Amino acid sequence: MESEEAAEESSYASGRRRSSATAERRGSMFGNRITYAGNEMTSGKLFGKDLTEYDEVDVDALLEQLSPEELELLAGDVDPDDSLVPPSERCGYKCEKESTGPLDRKQLIDHINEQAINEPDRPELVPYVPGTVRGKKWVPPPPPVSEDPDDPTIDQVEVDLDEEFNSVLEIATEDEIVDLAAILGFHSMMNQDQYHASLLNKGRPVGVGWGGITKATKFKPLPAEPPNDTDPEESIKRLKSDDAKFKELNLNNIRKMTDEQLGRLFGALGSNSHLETLSMANTGLSDRHLDALTSALAQNNTLRTLNLETNNITPPGVVRVMEALNKMHSVEEVRLANQQQGVLGNKIEMQLTNLIEENNTLLRVGIHFEFNDARNRVSRQLQKNLDTFRTGLKPRRHSRAMALIRKGIDLVRRRGSKDK
């Protein structure tokens, strides 16, 4: 009991000393000196708070009410371990276990020695036999073999050919020797020009011998493509007149067309019945032209190929074009890739996929899909349309007939509205 009371008193005193030292250190850090005088504490301000109201508090009485465990927690809070000190050098040893008895160092060492002597050795996998070497013996690797034909250490094998072969080789030309080397597979004896000449059964290239150097092939300069000389005004006139010979219109790379010309062009396209191919790549089309374009596509039933690549059409605009194509079901190939906004997005791709699955006449689609689901579904639908087109053309004819019926209904409605 006396030892327990002494331990409690010592822990209480150490906790009080640590708390007082920490309070003094913290007070000095913030410009307020905190000192103890008996049970009274004089202070200024700490963390912006006035501490004069705690002058009458009996700190010793508060500490006496704490248990040893609470005192340890308080000591750890007010005086924590320094994180900059290595853990091996900190003196925070705590052992809550009670000792089993007095420690006798001599008896402990004797016990350890006796246990080490009496413990049997591990059995050896290979028993020891005097005069034998256990394990693998190191053998040095063989020295590298020299490839020098003059090296006397190399065994040279002499091949005795018949006199007939010797006489043939003596009178053989270089081209024949090259062909023989190519047949036997001695490609290292020839350069690239000789090898390809022997494969193509050509003669030896001029200026290329056994010591020749293969030169790079000169590229053939190709002239630049001429500019598109199609006249937009003439094309619009031919579209309006519904010329039977006017089946293809190429306006690629013509960026000087005005909005008024594009409006007249799309207006003439809606009533045309002979045009089959319309190419308008890199013409500056944007969403402001889609109203006239979609209206023309919804009315035209003879167009087979539509190319609108490399323009400024937004993803919702691409959806509008596909919706217009699904009204007449006459276009077999559509190209809408390489727009200003390259990424369509999952929502737009799913809408385009659903529209393509509803179209039974599309055979080729030039749209870049990022998601595998859209690519697989579009590829499956196009393959289905192509198989149907090869076998019977029934869905295609049926769709065109329905398109003609719809166009007739629209014309009747327009006439009725005009009469009113």
C-alpha cells in the first residue's frame, strides 16, 4: 500500500510540474507570462481570452480529484512527445503489466546458456562426408568463339566440289551468282537492290555491284490539286431547272458562298428529282444553315450520297441532319465527321445510334463514335442493311415507296392550305 501511495504522489507531482512548465511556455509564446504563487495564478490574456476569472480556482484541488489514468492523459495533452525526436530516443516507456517477481540477471543468463546448449542442431539435408564437396561447383563459362577466318583455333572445313561445279562458278557472271545466292538464302551476301532484282527476275541494277551502296529512291513530286472550279450560281440554276443530266454536285472547299446562295441552293435541292450525290465538305456550313438543309433533305427522295465533312455543325445539328434523312429513307451514304466540335458525347451518340437503327437504307456512315456500344450497334445495323440490299432490295424499295407516299401527302396538304 505504501508503495502504491508513493507512486501516486510521484505521478501527481510530475504531472503538476509538466502542466505548470507547459503553461508557462505557452504563456511566454503569446506574450503573457503565467506564474504560480502558491495556489494563485496571475495572468493577462491567453488566446485572446481574459484569464483573471480563473485566479480563484484551486488547481491543486482539481488535480487531487483526478485518477492516475486521468493524470497520464493530462500530462500527455499538456506535454506531448516531440515529433522531431526519433521514436527510439523518446522516454515515453509505459508498462501496465505487473512484474512476476524480482529480476535475477545471473539466473536469466544461465537459463539462456543452458537452453542454447541443450537445444539439438538442425539436421543437415546432405550429411557431411570427409573429402567430398557439397553443393554446386562453380564452372567458368567457355571463352567466346572468334569468327576470324584466319584464326588458327577455328577448324576450317574444306569443301571439295566437283570439277564441273568449279568450272561453272569460274565462268558465272555476277548476276548469276546473285541469283544463286538468293535461291540458297544467302541474303547477307547481297544488298537490297540485288535481292529485289533477283526476286523480280530483273538484271543487275546499273552501278550496283558487290561493293555497291543502295541509294534512297527518289520520290515522284505530285502537283497540287487544282482548286474547285464549280460555279455555285450555275449549279443553283441547274438544280432549279431539274436537269436530268445533273446527277452529281461537288462544292468541296468552296468557302465563298454566302448565306443567301446556300439558302437558294437548299431550296432548289428540295424540289429536285435527279441529283444523287451532294458533296459540301469544307464549305463553312453551320447550324444557321440547318433549317434550310433539313427541310430540303426531308423533301428530296432521289439523293443517295451526302457529304458534309469538315464543317462547323454542332452535335445537336448532326442529330437534326440524321432525323431529316430518316423522313425520306433515300440516302445510302452520309458523311458527317471532322466537325469543329470533335467529341459528340454519350447522349448524342446514343441518339444517332437510335436514328441509324431506324433507317433501313443506310449502307455507309462517316461519323466517329467514341463509345463501343454505339460503334457495335451501328456496325450491326449497317451490316444488316447491306445484307438486305444484296439479297432482295425489298426494304429499300418499300422505304422509297413510303417516301413517295409521304411526299404526295405533303403536296396535297400544301394545296389544301393554299386553297383555304
